[in-house]
Amino acid sequence: MNTLQIRYSTLRDAFTLFGVLFYIQVITFVIGLGSASSFGDIDKDLEGNVANQVCGLITLLVPLFFFIRNKVFLSKTFYRSNFFLLVFMLCVIASIGWSHDPMLSLKRFIAMLSVVFFAGFIAYNYPLEKITFMLGCAIGVAALIGLILAVFMPGVAFLSGGIRDGAFKGIFAEKNAGARLNAIAILLLLPMIRQRNRWALFCSFFSLIAILLAQSATGVALIISGAASYGYFLTMIRLHINRSQLAFLGCTLLYLLGCLYLYDNVAMFLEMVGRDPSLTDRTMIWELLTPFIDEQWLKGYGFGAFWATPEADAFINRWGYIGNAHSGYVETLLNGGVIQLTALVLLLGAALLKQYRAVTANQSAQFRASALVIIGLFIVTNYVAYVIPNYRSAEFLVFCTLALSFRRHRATYPELSPANLPLRSSGRPIPRDSAQA
């Protein structure tokens, strides 16, 4: 029976590692030898990649079996804790009904459901401390693989041609997405970095090198703003301000006022660092997409279906296929109109509020403060990049995991019930912790 205990935990950890490597694109890169991405190719993008579909289906079915076996869907707490996530998922399902291409929207929904289910599997089986450490280190190792690749296959690891010539992308299909993910990895590891954890320092170092080589102002900005924000909340925790809801709320509002000031002067700051105030033509893209949004402002074109519609042909003929609107909020308007955008805003707000309450309740406050900052940064970066709900984005996996992780739910297996634990020589059962050892 002791052997069974090890086998279950090993299989769980192995499956988790497989899913994490898949969603941070390590497996996708290895299968495609660096060219698995269909970015910029509308036919391949709409059709999808068979290997990705198989891996995504595995990360859907295994957690589904696990949740059914552990009767997760029968728990009222599950529905109360994830109410706004479920509302958003229902809005996505509804958009399939009026989608321009219902089958395409259904496939996109299943792909997104795979991310959510896998994130739920992680949140159910591991505490937040282990989740942040595992995800941060996995992304750091992916950065290291990309750096090794840069030595032996520089043509694959670096971009060539255009205004981004020579920028590092590593194993990722898009260099900005990789830089943002590496920045999130560093922020995930901040609590362990403070504790001088060697693995955290090791992995965050390679993530930082990857960001600098990518020449990503967004990545650097995320690290600076995220580290400063984490330091701010950590100071309040040290001073026990978080134990007073009124004082903590006041300090948080003061922090938000500072963020609003920076937002109002974002164009000035971009010019100061020599960056394009139009966000690399993003503002122009949004302006060109506005007429299409106005045509279907209430319900949109169906989840993931806009780029397959005749309405998108004029844009594609003029600008080419860009895959998404480079803004999670604009893309959501295209997917499901104001209905879906409202559900998304409520979901983001609920995820933020969940971490905020955990900090005030002093529940793993240092780690919850890191999660609070990361979710806040996701809300901001989703304005300039398609992060949430992008089933292809590893950032979306991180968001879902943090949004779903609140209390540790221990997985239970019938074979490991107290009645079936191995016996001591005295005839008494060995405690579970001893059996796990």
C-alpha cells in the first residue's frame, strides 16, 4: 500500500509537470522544432495544430475525471467561490449559439476549458506557496532552454529582420509574450527570492537575462512596477496594517491613486524611454477594429470567430492576419460584445478581491500579496496584449491558477483511506504523513 501512495503522488506530479511544460510552450516547441507556431498564418491558425489539440484534450480529461471522482462539482463552495468564472464561461458558451462559425467557437471554448480545468487541478492539489514556486521555476527553466538554444541555434532563438531585429525570443513564438511571461515568473518567485532560495534565484536570473535580451520595455516595466508594488504591500504586512481593514483599504486607495497618475502620464513616460506612444501601432489597430465592434456591440461575432468572418477580410487584406486585436478587452468585444466584456470585468474584479481579502485575513499574506500584484498587472497588460482569456497564453494559466487557488483542498483516494493504511506491528494504522514518507 505504501507503493500505491508513492505511485499516486508521482503520477499527479508527473501530469502537472506535463501540463505546465505544455502551456509554457516547451512541449510545443520540441514537437515543432521551433516552428510549431502558426502565428501570422490564418489557415493554420484557424485549423489548429493536431499535437496541441491532443495535449490540450489530455489536460481537460484528466482533471475532469479527477474532479468527478472527488465530487468537486457537488460542493456548494465550488460554485460560491468561482461564481464569476462560471458566469464568464456561460457567456462564452452562449456566444457559440450566434457565432459566425459555431464549430470554430466550440473548439476555442474547449481549448480555453482545458486551461481552466488544468489550473483548477493545480489549485486543488497544491498550496499557493508550492504553486508559485513551481510555475516560476518552470518558466525560468524554459528561459534557460531558450538561452542554450541561442548558443547553438541563434537563428531560431533570435528574431531577424524588421524593427525587432536581433531581439531574443527563445522557445516562444512571440518575443513580447515570452518577455511578459518571464517577468511574471520573477514576480511569482519574489517571496522565495526574499528567503534567498537558491532555485528561485537561479531561475529568476535566467528569466531576467531573457527579458534584457528581448529588449522588452514591457517586461522591464512589469518587473519594476511589480516589485515596487509587492514591496509596498509587504511593508503594510510587516507593519500589520493589513490586519486593520480600514487602514489597509486607505493605503490601497492611495496606491491606486498613484497608479492612476502614472496611467494619465503613460504617453510622456513612453516618450522619455524612447518608445512609441501608439504602442507599436496598437492604437491604430483598435481604431480600425472599432467599426466592426460597433456593428455587433452587444453580442460580438462568437468566441474566437471574428477572424474567420467576411467582416475581417477588409482588415486582413489591408494589414494582413495578426491573429488577435492585441488587447484582451478589444478581443473580448469582438468575441462576445458588451455581454462578455462585462462578465470578464466582473471575473477580474472577483479574482482581485479574493486575494485582497486573503491578505487582510493574513492567510499566507506574503504570497497572497504577490498574487494580488500579479493579477493587478494582468488587468493592466490585458489592455495592450491578448492575455485573458487567451487559451494559448501561459499567462492565462497563471491567472486561472491564482484566481482558483484560495484554500488547500487535499486530494483523497479510496485506496488511501485511514481504514486501508498499512498497520504497525502493534496493529495500529500508520498515520498518513508517515505513510507518505
